[in-house]
Amino acid sequence: MHTNKIWLLFLGIFFIATSMSYAQGLKDLMPERLTIGAALGAAYYAGNDTLYRQVLAREFNEVVAENELKWYQLQPLPGVWDFSKADSLVAFAGRNGMRLHGHVLVWHQGLPNWLQQGNFTRSQMLGLLKTHIDTVLKRYRGSFASFDVVNEAFDDQPNGSYRRSIWFNTIGRDYLDSAFVYAHRADPSLKLYYNDYNIEWINAKSDSVRLRLNQMRQRGVPVHGVGFQGHFILNLNNGFLNSLRQNLNRFAQAGYEIRYSEVDIRIPAPTTQAKLLTQGRDYSNLLRISLANNAVKSFTLWGFTDRYSWIPGFFSGFDDALIFDRNYQPKPAYDSLRAVLQTITHLPTGQHELSSATKKAIGLTPLQAKTWLSQQTKPWRLVNLQGKTIVSNQKTPNPIETLKPGLYWFIEEGREGGAVRLLVE
Ligand code: XIL
């Protein structure tokens, strides 16, 4: 054979092999109720980085615009709209079967100069707010599943009080109520979110945000969900993870849907192999926490490749916060997420036998676990892929015998990262 041809053959085998190893992206391993998303950045619109699009579509089933739905992009001049990038994002999501989350209708940043310097009155400002929300949401009716209506309305100090933003200063604290009501009227089927940082764990700010949002709901304001941004620093310790879980539980119990909405875990320079492994552990703990609580609907990263990330520009001395490196190679963080999703504990009950085709289809790597359940010391429950709790050992005496064969998430209550995929047959 001609050397050229041999070379091509090798190349072909190599491509088949690499594409096969990722035949299933992270998205294919997620339970149905929990999407895995990424913020789509400027690289997408530049259009010359095809790998960027490929990896995004292969791994994620949700996208959110990093900047392209902010005011300065959509309404650069009063009444002058530019939907070109937003339209392109919506088309990309449609082509790739991705869920769309919108970011953001009301924020103190990302505002055009004309708005910031306009010296508008309260009623003018309310009018502008309503027109903006109406125009955006009516244009995209049916395209977005959920939307950040208000972002970062509360300050870190003192104790999560109202941020003195242009919205607060011009309209007053009721701008939040108005924004949510306008949004609900413009698209009643949209899930409306409040989104913020430093509210992911239990602290004065999350206390305050929970209280204010509850009060809004008591007034009948339609707030459906809370976005925990999740811009974290490497090395999430157990105390912190516990606080994340408890905070998640208390928001879930209050009736909110939750999104981890802008996750990245930044590494203090210099990045070392050991730190990359720690980052993997951090990512997997965060995903396990999300898997263990049915209220969590999305696990969304603020980008996906270290090639493009807001981190180095905003946090000097930090970088490498995402799960792919600059050359789109998976980092330990990626492998850790994948391992959480892929590791299946196989629980033969002796009552059913799954076909080998089924086992193959779900990529079963059995880890025999006959005695596994009897070793469990904490209360647990089994959750189906839609997120419904099917049995718990607290309520059902012989839980396994009552189960149909299939894939479940095994959730161990109160344990660090207690979620494992479980195949029952
Ligand atoms: C950031 C973008 O990533 C940057 O490109 C932009 O310059 C500033 O905004 N919280 C948010 C996001 O809600 O909108 C921010 O995104 C990051 C912090």
C-alpha cells in the first residue's frame, strides 16, 4: 500500500477511536431532570473556531449567552434593537437540541451608556424596563425554557441589603416585583429566576435573599427559581460542601427550582497537576450535590474551555477554572464529572435479567454489589432518571424487591456527595 494511504488509514482509525470514546457526551449521561449547560461566549460568534461548536454540542444539552442578551447588546441605543447574536444563539440551540436559558433582563452591569446616563424618572425607568422585557420575551416566546429576570440585586455587605443599583436608586425596591410581573405577563410559560453569587451556601446574604424572595412570593410575585452562580475558588472543603447542601435544601423546601448557573472553579497560580486533580474532586462533589436534590434543574458552567474564560481578566492570579484545557482536551475536572455520571453500581436482585443489549446500550461497567445495600448505614432513597423518588429504605421494608429493573440514582442522605448510578436487575 502506498505510504500516503497507510497514513490516511491510521488517521481514520485514530479519528474513529477518538470520536468513539466520546460517542456519549456528558449530556447523554445526565438524568432527565438535570441538564448540563455552558455559557456560549464571543468565540461562537467569531465563527472560525469549529472545535468550539463541536465540543459544545457534543457535551452539553443547555446553553446560555455569556453576554449577548445583556442590555448593551440588545438595545445599544434607545429603541434601537440588535437581535442578530441572540437569534444566532437560539438557532444554534435549536439545531443541536439544546435547552435555552436566558441571561439576563435586569442587572446593574452590562447596561448601555444611554441608560446609565439618561437621568430617567421612576416612571420612565419602569416604562423602559417593561418595554425591554416585553420586547425580548415576546420575540423569543417558546424558545427559552427559563430566564434570569433579575441578577445580583443584593449586596454582600451589609448583610445582603439591596444593592444601590441604577434600578434601585431610580425605581425603588419594588423594581424586582415589577420585573418579575412584566416577565410573567410577557411569557406565562417561562420559568423565572433570581440569580446571584455568594448565596450558594448559608450566610447573611443567602438568608437575606431567601427572605426577600419569599416575601415577594407571598405578595404573589411569580419567582420560580433561584440561580446559584457558583464561581468558586479551588478546594471546596467538607464544611463548605455541607453548607452548600443545606442551603440548597432550604431553598428547595421553600419551593424554588435551583440552577447552578455559572459554575467555574478557579485555580490560584501556578496551576499544577495536583491542583487540577483537586479541581476534579471539587467539580464532582458539586455535581453529586446537584444529583442528590431533585430541585436542581441545571448544572451550567460559565464557559467550558480555559481557552475562553472571564476568570483571568477579572480575578488576577487565577485561571484554568473550566473542564477543558486550551486545546479542548478534557481536564481531570471533565473526567471526574464523567466518572460520577458513568460509574454504575450493579445490583442484581435475582428476580430479573436485563438483556445484554440493554447492558451494552447503557455502557454498563458492572461493579458487583450484592452486599452493597446491606452495608449502607445512612437513610437512602432511589430516584429515577426523571428525578422522582421511587423508594426509600425509611418507608419501604424490602425496597429492592419492589423495584422494576432499570437505572436509578442512589442517594445517600447526609453523606458527602452521596449520589451513585445504580442499575437494578
Ligand atoms: C461576565 C462575562 O463572563 C464577561 O465576559 C463580561 O465582561 C462581564 O460579565 N456574573 C454574571 C455574569 O451574572 O453575567 C458575568 O459574566 C459573570 C458574573
